[in-house]
Amino acid sequence: MNPFSSGTRLRDMIRAIRACKTAAEERAVVRKECAAIRAAINENDQEYRHRNLAKLMFIHMLGYPTHFGQMECLKLIASAGFPEKRIGYLGLMLLLDERQEVLMLVTNSLKQDLNHTNQYIVGLALCALGNICSAEMARDLAPEVEKLLQFRDPNIRKKAALCSIRIIRKVPDLAENFINPAAALLKEKHHGVLITGVQLCTELCKVSSEALEYFRKKCTEVLVKTLKDVANSPYAPEYDVGGITDPFLHIRLLKFLRVLGQGDADASDSMNDILAQVATKTESNKNAGNAILYECVETIMSIEDNGGLRVLAINILGRFLSNRDNNIRYVALNMLMKAISVDAQAVQRHRATILECVKDSDASIRKRALELVYMLINESNVKPLTKELIDYLEVSDQEFKGDLTAKICSIVEKFSPEKIWYINQMLKVLSEAGNFVKDEVCHALIVVISNAPDLHGYTVRALYRAFQASSEQESLVRVAVWCIGEYGDMLVKNVGMLDVEDPITVTESDAVDVAEVAIKRQSSDLATKAMALIALLKLSSRFPSCSERIRDILVQQKGSFILELQQRSIEFNSILEKHQNIRSALVERMPVLDEATFSGRRAGSVPTTVSPSAGATLKVPNGDVKPTAAPLVDLLDLTSDDVPAPSSSSADFLNDILGDLAPATSHSGTSQAAKNGTDVLLDILSIGTPPTQSSSSTLDIFSLSQNQKTPVASLDGLSTPSPVSARAASPHAASPIIDLLDGLGPSPTAPENNGPAYPSIVAFESSSVRIMFDFSKSPANPQITVIKATFTNLSSNVYADFVFQAAVPKFLQLHLDPASSNTLPASGSGTITQTLRVTNSQHGKLIRSTAKMFWRKAKSTVSRVTCEDDRRL
């Protein structure tokens, strides 16, 4: 027989596939077999249809496409015989899912089979419907399934109940149709039907509040009686598992009681006795008994308050923690974490057992127990629990030290009763696992130390001792270096000795040794070495006798390959050699750090920058108050903190803002630096349209109105009267600027509203061509800017066929009017003018433009491209 004919047995095909040595051979066998099956399908081979479908199911399990055989499933389902239907329904469940459109064709066959006289065919249809039922099929076939819940055979009732669960999950609106039939299943004696009935009722309660209320009133007593009968039933071989009668039914009943009792005091009271009985009589030496106890505990913790039952449940969990099975201990820890919110005092009684779990060899149990200990800690037990955790930190595994260290630091910071205890515990953690401590924890410790002036001496001595014993811990080295740099003189002079500490003798050289070791230690990172250099600079002022040694150490770092260290070394050495007069002021002790501000920023509740409202005052770091009457000054931050409020003199105010840029000259030889400063200033300011009413007030000129923004090209045009003033409708239009800089203008008068005018700018200039731009805007439409371009020939040659082109980004619209001429006279004897209209759809946004010019000179074509320019229009 052909090994790949449709008559090949399934076992022969499996044997051929398993004999393949490579994936390519397997694909070839599957390809040939699929080809033979396709040929049989095309020939409508009915004799081997069931065999071909069985082969397709095996091929599908191997991961190959089998969609071409879906219709064969439907044909087998529609056949009359049970064997064909069985293969057809199996293929339907395996090869198809509820998203396939082919399922629409099988609905009618399912309906017929659900009403079939053969109960085995009915069972096949129920199994298939329970696996692949879609919402449409659920609506069509729900009445048939509902009837089958009262079928004479228990197996059919059981399958109908499972199928009903699928239906109400797909269509919750059908739940009310199943309430009464499901309640009837709770009185069944057959355990299989009873389990599925309880499961169906539980699902109904989840999707329907009406069903939940019905079962609470009608079925709670029935369920309590059923659970009592099962718990007290004698030995039954058919249901016995590990000496316990039907633990699966126990668990289903307890879950259903949990749903009914949650939020209902009456239902909870009616089940208290049976829950206590199950909790006390169930044996815990078998896995089945532990499963029942766990569900019983979860039910007790979920129903309404009963203090005695909850203590009993938590005690059961405490026994679970002593079990040798890791899974049982893990689920007990999970349940105890939920129980803390209900009865924390009862959980506290098992604190010692939970602490032992922190030291367990299983990593998952250690982590879960650590989280539970963290939840158990309060102000009354923080000291003993922290001591236990720190003691275990010494012997814990390296992979667990990170989590343990983070939790200990969080506990100490959150529940610290006093600062000295906080500092002591943090020093212990830094000594044992400093490499696992995060930077923010070290910063918090430094903040606490700086806020405890009476503990400065004690802390620096304790850090010195810890450094001598554990200099390999990075975070410890950082904190020690910082404290010795700040309070090194207290270390040497034994300032602030406490009764609890032993005296220690430390010389100035010993203190310098700490910083030197931190710098030369190979494992030190950049931040630690940088802090050590700063500490040495500070110690050079506190210990004058060690200044030469400190200078030698700093000089050694001048050749460092790390740029940061090299720069610091050079700068600090310069301070020591050339700036002795300011060194003592530079290295003064850090001011006390604000704990509240640090905590707020660490928690993310304090913003890093604050925008003061108009008319408010702004606090500056030195505690002074800076007025906000001049928003431009605050924006640029060009004034010192102690500058008084600007006077009424406009000229003085502009000098304060612009500094050395204000007295810029107006001739064409202005330096490039001044132009760059101008562009930066204009980009920042985005100065608005001049106001309709002239005034000497600076705020009117530097108005930051978002609706009226326009560029000002150069400070040259500001320092002297611009030519644009001559073209303005009123000669006083520019008088505010003149008044501001020179005090030359007459008393301000209201100009005519012919549209604002702006200073001319030199857009481009070379040895050949100069381009001047004159700007104007219409007050009615500030998005449109009219630019008048004036071209001047600076060379001695006449330029013919002169063409000017420009390009702008997509959010701009540019319109170029025809030029006044195409011939540009030589030596500036004449000009060409051309008008450009720019419409900015994103008014006020910085734009970039590119311009290009063409002209003909002596029968040759020359092109010139300007540099790109950024403006606000």
C-alpha cells in the first residue's frame, strides 16, 4: 500500500514522522500526507474520511496548517453514526475555535444532536458546545442546554451544567434563565453533578446580583447542610482521596460559601459553625487536607467579621509556616499578607515564625516573608525586628542582600524613633552591605546628619571606625568622606563625646588618610573620588599643618585620565596656591539641609521649579526676597540676588538687562559677537507688537503678549533711531525706544494706527550684495508679516537677470511679489525692491528660512546662497 495514500493508517503516518531525522524530512512527510488528504477530500472519499481527519488532527498538533480540512469536520458531524460524529466533534474542538465563520454552519447540527435520543451523541454535542461556544451559538442553543440540566442521566446533567457556565460567560444576559435549574442541582446526591452545580451557581453569582440574592436566601442553609454531610460522611471508596471524602467537593462548597457570605452578615452567621468544624476536624498531614484548610481560611477571612474564627484561621496559617512543603509555606505567607489588613494583632503572634521564613533557603519564600515582615513593623516593634534583619544581613546570600538592604533602609527611615538610632542602624547597614545601598538613601542619611548638630562629632567618629573596618563598602566610603570633610576637626578634637561611645585618638594625618585611601582605592567610582577631592580641599583649611600633603595629593590627580578628576585637581590646586584669601570662605561648612524639602523632592511632591504669579515675590537661596515686577530680569537671571528693584529710569533698567550689549554702535562694522548676543536675546524674548499707546514704561515695550510677537533684529537698531521711524505714520512711533535708551524723545503721544513698524535689519551682506529687510504687520492679522527686501550691488559690475528665491518650512506660506527690476546697478547707484508676505500658521514659533540669488555678469551665471536664519514672525 502506498504509504501516503488515504488508506494509510494513522499509526503508520505517526511512525513515518517519528522516523525522520531532520526537520526537512518531517516537513516532506507532512507535505506528502497533506497532499494525499487533499486528494481524498476532492474525491469526496467517505470511506476514509474519519481516518483522514484523525491524521489532520495529529498534523495540527505538530503545528502545521490544516484549515483545508475544516469542512470535513462538519461532514462527519452531520453523519448518522456515533463513531463518525465522535471524530467530527473532536476535530471541531481541535481544528476550529469560536472565531471561525465555519461555526455558523454547525449550529443546526448541534441543535439536532442536543435533542438526539442517543445520550452519548447528546454528550458529544455538549462537550463541543462547552469548548467552542460563541455568543451567537449561546443565544441559539441556550434553551436546549437548559432543558438538559434536568435530563435523566447524571453525566448529561453534569455536562449541561459545564456547558451552561460557558454560555453565561459569553452572554451574561442569559443568566436569569439558569437560576432555578442551577438551584435544583444543589440538591443532587451524585457528587459529579453536585460539583458542577455548585460551580454553575458560583458563576451565576459573579455575573448577576439577582442570582446572588436568590442563592443567599434560598440556598445558604442547603449548602451548609451539604458541607456538613460531606465533612461527617463515613469512608466512601469511590470519593476517598488521602483519607478525606471528596476534597474537590469540599473546596467547591467553601468557595461558593465565600461568595455568599461576603458582604452579608446573616449568611456569614449561618455558616460560622460549619467553617469552625471544618477548620478543626480536617487533618493537615495530607495534601488534600491542607487544600481544604487553605480554602476554609480564605473563606473565613472573606466573610463578615467574626473575631474568634479569624484567630483560628490565622493560627492555621501559622501551622502552615512550619510545614516542610515550600508550596504550603508560600501560600500561607500570601494569605497572611491579606490577613494583616483584617487582624494585624493575630498575625503579630506569628512574628518569630515569619522571621525564620526570611532566612529560608527558597528565594521566593524569603522575598515573600520579607514583604510580610515589612508590613508587620510599627513603632512598637521596629527596634527588635530591625535588629533581627540586620543580624541576618551579615550571613544572607549575595543575591538576597539587595532586597533585604532596601527593606531595612525603608524601615529605618519610616519608623525611626530618634536620630541617633537612625544613624546607628544606617551605619550598620552601610558596614555590612554598603555596595547595595542606593544613592538616594545615602543622601537622606547625610541630610539627617546635617540636621543633628549635637551628633556631628559622634557620627564622624562612628563613620571613621566603620571605615577602618569596612573600607570596601562604596556607600560607606562616600558618607564617611563627606562627614570627615565637613566635621574633620570634631573628629580630631573629640568634640561632642557621648556616654555610649569609647574615646578615640585620631590625628589630622589620620583624617587625611581616609580621603587619600578613597582616591587611590581601585574600586572607588568617580563620585567617591570627586567627593574625596572636595573633602581634601576642606581639610586643607581645617588642618593647616597638612596643607602641603594635601597639595601633593591634589597634584597627583592632575594627570588623571578622568577629565572630571583632572579638572577638580587643577582648580583646587589653584585655590590653594593663588587664592588663599578666599579659601576659608569657600570651604565653610555646608548649611543645614532642609529635611522637608529633600523628602518632598524625593517623593516627587515638590516641583523643581516654581513659576511665581504676577505681583508675587520669589524666594532666593540666600533667604532674600526678589521682586517679580520685572519678569524679563527673572527670565534671563542676569542680575544678582541683591539687586534692588529697578528704578523709574528706563535707561538704567535696560542697562541692567542688556549689560555690555546695550551701548552697541550702529555702524555696519558691528562685531559678530554682538550680533550673536542679539539673536539669542531676541529668540528668548519674542518681543510683541508695540503698544498702541506710547509710554516710558519698560514693561510696555518688552510685553510678552502671546498674540503679538515679532522679531527685533539687532541692538544696533535699538541704540539709535532706526530709519523705520521716518517711514512710520507718526514720528513719535519709535519715541518709547528713544526715550528708554537716550532720553531724546518728546513727550509720548498716541500714534496713528497704521500698523506697527520695526527696525530694518541687514539680512545678508557680502562683497557683492547687501540685502536689507523692512518688517511690518497688520494689527488685524498678526500672523501675516510683510517684508520689504532691498537689494544693493556693492561691486563695480552691473548684475543682469537678477533673481531672488526663498524657502520656508511647511507651516509657513510665502508669497513673493514681482521685483521692481531685474537689473541691479553697480557700486550702490541703484537698488531693487521686492515684497514678501509670510503667513505663520504657528504664530510665534521660531522659523528657519533659506534664500538664494541668481544674476548674470559678463556672460556667466553666478548663484549665491545665504546662510540659514532663525527668526520669530
